[in-house]
Amino acid sequence: PTDEQWFREAVVYQIYPRSFQDSNGDGIGDVRGIIDRLDYLKTLGIDVLWLSPIYRSPQDDNGYDISDYEEIDPVFGTLADVDELIEQAHARGIRIVMDLVVNHTSDEHPWFVESRSSKDNPKRDWYWWRAPREGFEAGTPGAEPTNWESFFSGPAWELDRETGEYYLHLFTRKQPDLNWENDEVRQAVYAMMRWWLDRGIDGFRMDVINMISKDVSQTGDLADGPPKPGSILGDGSPHFIAGPRIHEFLQEMHREVFEGREQKYLTVGEMPNATVEQAVLFTDPQRHEVDMIFQFEHVDLDRGEHKWDRRRIDLRDLKASFGRWQAALAETGWNSLYWNNHDQPRAVSRFGSDDPEHRVASAKLLGTVLHLHRGTPYVYQGEELGMTNMPFADAGAFLDVESVNYYRTATEAGADPQEVLANLRLGSRDNARSPMQWDDSQQAGFTTGVPWSPVNPNYPQINAADELADDDSVFHHYRRLIELRHTEPVVAQGDFTMLAADHPTLYAFTRSYEGTELMVLANFSSNDLEVTSDDVPDVSGWEDAELVLGNLGDAEPTSTLRPWEARILRR
Ligand code: TEU
Ligand code: CA
């Protein structure tokens, strides 16, 4: 690839700093902890680190509520620590990408403190302030300016009693939405981004960036969305997902922040509800918006009617989704590839099997399938160990604001607490946020103190120290997958063709580039699977192909895939 496209050969590792490594015994992971683990990451072979937010923050949403963009929160360290992290990472050939959370700030950010201080404050218009709905008294149900529900339960509007107006918050009430219609807001954000680039970072992961353009074009103002079944609240997303000025804003950002700089930075936009058509526009290099987006289609497949209802994923749906995204971005644009992050349950528990009998094989299978797609793979901390969901004892075990709010509002509205608990066990973001399992010492080597979130009790069986010492571990399998992307051009550059789309348990595809062809065969089940050319015509001609990498070590070139077996073949 050209220098411009270096990210096509790269693998990104996501760190959730709070849960990665504590260096001072206060129970919270920190920047020094990350520095101490750089050699581990170097061994894994990743190219880029993306850090979830470490800026100054009241931590209402674990740092996604920022009160100073140019300071580090004391729980994570200092700017000097970050400078050292950048230097130490660069010395190992690892780039650093920071989270950029600019759809909203904290309500404790000086911008918002000023904005809320009076109706005629110069920063009033930096946020979305609106009078109560006509005919309603401020503070009464239904008085909110629109019927939008927040992502974290309840109305997306909070009344400020002092000025008698509501402000918009798509997430918690401590995360007021910035008004991107205001030029000064945009310029302030761009200045802050330049400040970080000047400090030496290598790009941004942009939080809910497709929500920054709110639609005021229809009625001249924000408007009600379709009602949500069984609720007085509505779905505001048609009015804030990929709004009318989204492409303009991203192009302006590119001009104001990145253009004219020597380095090619990495930009990835987190975009819930994004469609493939939008993705082509967002990631077309000619348009100068972002390099790639995080889309949510595959991680929404096990959602039922309500966001929290869960159902088992049908592999055919999963393949249809991946296949559609691969096809749509084959010529123009680029995919990001991920199974999990700090907002999603653990991949092996969700798409594989965390039964001890199948955990290692299925974790490796998932890595194999994902990393062999066309796009840039993201590894979420602990995924490379096959870390699993947490065994939450009861409702009191959940710490995340989304889970806590959901439990409260759902049970208050009359839902069966046992059902709500079951949904949370499967779907809570807390699953991803338990501390990294480094070794079998107390608290899994994460902290010498009391961890802010309990360590998964399975750490004696699942930890980095054991996996580093075991050449057959999930860790070493991920290391080999990453190495393969670096050494075999077809992995980064090749075309993608999905095979056997209707097969219920076989995930199969080919990649091809300049005369090299790879085939990936993966058995998404706990039973043996016969793969013959009768069922899958494309396998004929591959009988004698070379096994590049399998996940069960002693693979024979037979036509039977064992439970959760995955093979990469080359010819
Ligand atoms: O998440 C945005 C988002 O829409 C979801 O993934 C969210 O986590 C939730 O599950 C919606 O129901 C981003 C961040 O990744 C997340 O951690 C933040 O809480 C959120 O934005 C607000 O900044
Ligand atoms: Ca600490």
C-alpha cells in the first residue's frame, strides 16, 4: 500500500485504560501501567494502540464525559506520562490513537458551566438549550422539547431549574451534547485536535461521530421521532444519525486539522446505525472524511425487538452482514473489523463458546475469521487471551451507568427483575470491563490493591503469563494472525469472496491477490462438520492446498472440520 494507506496492513489494539494495568495500587489502571506493558504488546505484534479516554473527567461514563480535553485525569496520570507513553510506544514502532469525544462534553466542562450560567451567556448556543414544550409546565412529564429517549434510559433532555430551559444529552445527563451548528464550537474542537497532533499522537477514534449533525432542516428545529412501543418516549435517531451537515463537518475537520501535515494519521469514526451506503461516502479516500468507520450491524444481530432482548445469532445472518460490508467497500473505502470493544460482551462468550471444552478453539476460530477479512482488525484487550463474560451474581454487581439505569427504569416500569438480570448478564458492557488477566497472582496481576471492578474468577485458568509460555495458546494464535497480515500481502490487499452463504455452521471464504489465493474454513459448532465438494463446490481443487495456519495444531488435510476448527489454506 502507499504510505497514505498504511493502515491497511495494520492491526489496532484497544486499551480500556481503567482496566488494563494499575501501577500504583489504587485499583484503577493508568498510563504508567500501559507503559509497563508495551513489551507485551510488542510481542503480540500490533501496530497501533487506541486508548479509551484518559482526559480529565468526572468519570460518570468512565471518561466519555470530558471536562478538560487538554489535561489527563489524575486517576490515569499526567501529561508527562502520556508524553512518555508516546515516546516509548514510538520507540517500539507502535502508534498511539486517542479517543475523541466531541459529540458531547461533561456538564463540568468550563464550556458547559458557562453555557448554563445564563440565557445570554456567549456560550449559551454551544449546547442545545430549549424551552419546555408548549402547553407544558417545566419539569412535568412530556414537557421535554422533543420525545427523544437517551441511550442510557429516560428522556434525552434535562431541565436546568435556574434558567428554566432544558439541555439535550443523548447519553447521561452529565454528557450534554455540543451544538455543532455553532462555528465557534467546531473551531474549538479543531484547535484541540491540532494540539494533540502536535503532541505526537497518530490519530483519533471518533466517538459517535455520526451524531454531531442534528437535523434542524425539516421544521427549523429539533423534532419528535417515532414513538417507542410501550413508552411515552420516542426514537430521535432519524434526527441525529448522519444529519444533513455530517459530511460537511467531517470534511471541514479534515481540512482544519489534518490537511497539509506530513504524517498520515489514522481516523476511525464510531457510527452506530450506519448503513453500507453511508460507509462508502464516509470512507472514500477522495472525500477526505475518515479512513474507516465502526459500524454495528453484526453486533446488533443478537438483539431482539428491544435493545436488551437477546437471541442466539444465526451464523447465516452473521455471514450475510459481513459479506454485505465486504462487498460494499470492495472498490471504494475500507472496513474496520471487530468482534468486541469496551461496549460489547466478550466475543468468545457471544459468538463462540466459553465452555472450557471449546473456549480456546473457538477464540482462535473467531480471531482467524475476523483477521482474514479485508479491513483493519481491532483487538480488544483480553480478546487475545480468550477472556470471557463475567459471572455476575446479582443486579448489584453491575457498575456501568447504562446497566444501572436500565435495571432501575425497567424494573420500575414493571419488568421481571430476573429477566432484566438475565439480559444484563448477556449484554452488559461490564462484561468487557473486568480487569485484564495478567497472571495467576492475586487480582490477576492487575493491581496490588482493590480493583475498581472485580477480576473474573477464572483468571487462574485464563491469563497472559500462562499463554505467553504456551505456544498453542490463544495469544500465540493472535500473534501469528497479526504476523500473517504483515507478511502475506493477500491478507491486507486481497479480494474477498464469501462461500456457502446458506450453510448454517460453516463460515467459508476466499481471498485472492496477484496469483495467491487463500481459503478460510471455519466450523462454528461443537460438532464435527464434513466439508465436501457436494455441499460446498468451491472446496474442490483445494484438497492439496497448503495449511498456512490452523487452530487445532495437529490438523490433517481431511474433509472433516472438528468442533470449532478453523483453517487457513493457501494455493
Ligand atoms: O458508544 C456509543 C454507542 O452508541 C453504544 O455503543 C453505547 O455504548 C451504548 O451501548 C448504546 O446503547 C460510545 C462509547 O463507545 C461509549 O463507551 C460511550 O458510553 C458513548 O459513546 C458515549 O460517549
Ligand atoms: Ca492506578
